[in-house]
Amino acid sequence: MHSYLPSSSTRARPHREQVLQPLPATRCRAWLFLLTLALAAGLGSVPPPAFAAACHISSISPACAGAGDPVTLTGNGFGAPNVRGTVGGVTAPVVSASGKKVTFRVPAGVPSGLTTVTATNPGGQTDSIALRVKGPEICNDAVDNDCDGQIDDPDVCQPVNKPPVAHAGPDQTVVVGTTVHLNGSASSDVDGDLLTYHWAFSSRSLGSTATLANPTTVTPTFVVDKPGEYTLQLSVYDGQLSSTPDALTISTQNSTPVANAGPDQSAPVGTTVQLNGSASSDVDGDLLAYQWVFVSRPLGSSAVLSDTTAVMPVFVIDKPGDYTIQLIVDDGSASSAPDTVAISTKNSPPVANAGLDQSAFVGTLVQLDGSASSDVDGDLLTYHWALTSQPAGSVAGLANPTSATPAFVIDKPGSYSAQLIVHDGTVDSAPDTVLVSTENSKPVADAGPDQEAVVGLPVELDGSGSRDADGDPLTYQWALTTFPPSSTATLAGETTVQPSFVPDMAGTYVGQLIVNDGTVDSDPDTALVTVTVPPPPVDTDPPPAPTLRLITVSGVTNGQVTVTGAAGSVEGGARVTITNMRTGEKVTVTANADGSFTAQIAAQAGDVWSIVVTDAAGNASVAAYSLVTAPPADPLDAPFQSIWDGLNAALLAGDKAQALTFLTVGAQEKYGPVFDVLLPHMAEIIASYSPLQQVSRSTDIGEYAVLRVIDGQLRLFLISFIKDANGVWLLDAM
């Protein structure tokens, strides 16, 4: 320590500039006395002592103390009497101080438990040491909480208050100049105690002077002023205990991805369980790699995962009990913290869902909604809500906190955190929270439903279900965070509501969406797209109809005819079905590769037969029809039989023009329109005729008849043939 006095050459007159020279260190009391003399001599202000020495704390006594209790630090470089002290960041009143010893009192308001005492000398040099702040004795924690020298004092132990859990939110990647919005609203306390928040920088980018605005609120902010990484820490306090700090990193480069191992499940032994890590995310939109591992299995279980690097591996439950599986994802630069999923053959914990964040004005009645909470076992749920944070001065309270939909009135501007825990009759859920704010609420991304698709066909993602409680317009940022190895699929329109991509390989694709309301990003949401190889196209084209000109029918022998198809008469390898329209008998053979075939079927002269070709896909051709003919008993009947068979064959083939060549001109005019109407039914009509029978015959006229049953009546039809001027027989009437 240096004292300052005027030099002998400048001691003099008032109101003149004085030159001060340092003297050897003296006691603080002497320095003050000399300072008083200097002021009395009109020397003006005297600069304080300059401290270059480090401040060092060697011990603290006692090491456990309560609010108002004196605590003494021993060491050196304290710079008495201007030393300053804090306990847990709260200024501590100094009782006495010297260069080697400082005594102060523990200030009120410091949370119980381990905290940090910091001494700062006038030169700004600091040192710290741990102190336990007195609190209620907690049983079974092996700590002297109430500073009475006894660990776990049984006559003062009280029911254990569970410490709260801090949740600082996901890591973020931003650009320099961005205002970062932190959000600790997911912090929770299983006892439902009101929480207070304390945010602090653990580290900042080199040269950064970034400071937190409102560091004791749920949602503080700061501006990124230098490129690099910023690490922040959040601790919450429930009035008795502080949480373990939770940290997050804000980076201008790469943020750590977040693993999500999916919901817990319950299933019986023998079940194939499918895990699902597709909700894992990366705020930078980087491609993710997955690594699953069993953390625990029931005694004797040999269960194994089908693929430890897949998005959705499976395993078979082989023993009753609990299975815990861990997932870590990696974005190529950093690995996530582990996340676990529990699979049980007994009871799985329920899942609380406190609903969507909301924005509202002061005086508004806010309705909370936990009805989306669930239990995989289908157990009946009970609800327990609590307000875990609210603005200073707020006396808001929940109405019906044990219902699914409690309510409260906003009485002060700011942020309110409501926590929900559900119980399935056996076990509590993990807490879930909802943030209600009079300012701006974080938007909610909705990447749309999971989809199934095939390779080569476009897939459209849909973020139109994304929403913002304040009604702010949203911007969209999509990324493919998972796709098969070697895939080169890319998103088109990644900043639109509905981007698309064309999968080029079978496998799993995950589309991630983050939306922004102009102030803050949403949490990521993902959509799973499972892509398979398309099945072979279904062959629905019928094979060609049989080519009748390449098919011959033998005469009737022993009541049978042989139908022979030459090469190319039908499709190679197809099934050929021949049906006798009179008897209904069917014969099916398989054609040779060149389309040739041979078949035998019972028949008699005048029978109509159909032929249908069926390919390997089961498609059938249009039927073709023909007649079974035989030489007439009387050779003189041969011309008439030939005309009759030729006409019917043409009609069966649907060839009207060919059929008309067998008719006289007059008959053509008369029967042409009739053929137009009856052609679709000719097979049935011709099959119903009896064989042609002679009635009378002369040199230029032939009369014949056929019988046909119509509406149950047997009817006779006369067929007339005449010779034309060229001596050619033609059918004239029927």
C-alpha cells in the first residue's frame, strides 16, 4: 500500500497544482489521518492507494454459516479497508478488515447449500473460496446442512425437499449482431415450488463485451458482438435448494445436435419393439449419424439391437423387466448429450403435455390444457399443475390445479411458467412446462405427418401447421438431417412452407423444420419419410386376341376335334382356353414359346368354340370364335354348307364386310344393319343353331333350315340360297 503526501517543494499555497509523491506503506488509519491533513491544507483530492498485488484467500472460518453470521477470510492482498466481498453474488457487509484478514456477515437471500465467497481488493484483484450457507437439515445426504456440527442430525431432519432442475434450452447457432433469446421455461420442480432464475456467462468469445439483459428472468437476452462461442449457465432456486447448473452454447459456427430417443414404451415378452430417433435435431440442419446402445437389460436377457446406427432399430423383448437404451447423435463436428428411452414389461411412466406456449394481455384469463398428456399403458391419469415462475409482484394463482384444464388471471406484465406432472396410479411423469407471456411467445414448428414414399417419386413436406401464438408472420428453414448413405437427394424450396425432394435410394429420410416469428426461432420439429423401392408395374394389358387364320380345326373323330395353332397364333407361354359353347366344356393348354399349341376337345359338326388367351399376369384376351365343320353327307349340299359356315365364321370374327360377301345385294341391304346390332352377341346366337338341314333344292334355288330355341320355344328358320347371274350361289334370305 502506498500513502501520498505533498513534496516539500510544493507544500504551499492554496489553489495551486500540487505534486504528490508516494511514501512507504502505512496502516490505513494513518493514511486517512494524512488525507485529512492534506485536505485541510487545501491540496484538493488525493488519489486512492494503488494495488498491484494479487488478492489471495488461504482459508475461511467457519466453513458453514447462516444469514447474518460472521465469516472470516485469511490470506493477503485484501487492501483493507476498501476490500469488497460477495457471497453467491450478493454483496456481503464487511465487519472488519486488514491486509491479511477480512470478516464479513453472510447476507440474507443467499440460497442454502454450497456457494462461492469472493473478495476483491481496490485494485480489482479477486480470489474465491467455497462456503456452505446454512439451511434446513436434509436426511440421508451425508451433509451438515444446518451448520450444527452434526451430519444428518436425526432430531432435526425434515422431509426431503427435492432440488429443482434447470433447463437452459437448446444450443443455438447465430450470426454476429443477433439478439439471442434464452428460454429457461422448461426448468422444473417436482414439489411445485416457485422458482427464481439466475443466468450467467461461463465464457464468451475473445474480446466480447456481451452482457445479459434481465439475467434473473425466465427469458433474458444478449447481443452476439464477436464471432465464436458463448457458454451460459442457468441455475434455478426453489426457496430452499438450488439446482445443478445447466449450460447451453451459443455459437457463430456449429451447435451441438440434440438426441431424442423417443417415448417410453410398455410391451410383453416376445414383442418386437421399434425405437425411433427421428425427432433428434440439429439447429444448423447438419446431417446426423445415430448411435444406439443398451444401458441396462433384465438379468439373463440377450436382447440385441438390429442396427445400432439406424434411425429406427428394433429388438425383441426376451425377459420380463426394464430395458434402457441410449441414443447419441453426431452432426459431423460434435456429439449430442445422450438421451434414453425405457421399455418395460411392467408399467411405463406417463408423459405430461402442458400444451402450447401462449401470449396474452394483463387481465386476461388464461386457460391451460394438459389433455394431450398420455400413458402408453392406457392408465387413468391425474393432474398436478403449479406456477413455477411469475413476474415480480404477481399474486396470480391457479384455479383447479388438479384438473386437466386449470386457469389463472395475468395480473402483472412478464412471463409465467406453468408446470404439469401427471400420475398413472403408479408413477409420476417427468414435468412439462408451458410459457405464458405478455410479450412474445416462441413460435411452434410443425413439419407435418410422417410419410411413406417410393424411390424416384417426389415427396412434398408440409410446414403449414406451424403456428405463432402472437399471430406473427413466420419464415421457414428446412433441412434434410437424415438420408441413406450415398444418397444425393436435396431439398428444393428449403425456405418455403412446402419444400420437396426426390428420394434416390430406399431408406429413411428426416426433414427438419425451424420457423421464426421475426424475433425468435422455434424448437426444431421433424417429419420421417420412409422410402421403399417401387414394386414392378402391374401388367394390366391383355394379350392380343388369337389369330384365327393361323388356327385350324380337324374334322370330328370319335366325338373329338383337334385344334392346332401355328407359331404366332397366340402369345408365347400364355394359357390357351378353348370352350365348346354348346356343352360348356373347357380345355386349357399352355402355348409354346413361339405361340404354337395343340388341344383336343369334344365336339360335333356345327359347334361353336371360343378361344381365350391368358398371360402370366392373369390378363385375358378378347375371345375369338369359330365353327366345327364337317363334310355334308350329300355332296350336293357342300356349296350351301360352305356359304353358311363362311358367313358364320366372319360374323364370329366380327368381320361384317367379309360376312356381307356371302349375301346377295338385296340381302346385304336388309341384313347389314341387323349385323351391326347383333355382332356383339353372334357367338351365343350361332352356338344355338342346329346343323343346316336340306328342305328343297333345284338348279338355281336351295332351301335349307336350322332350328333354334328362343324363350323356351323351338323355332324353325328357313335359309334361302340363289345363284346370281354369274352362277355363284349366295344367301338371299334367312
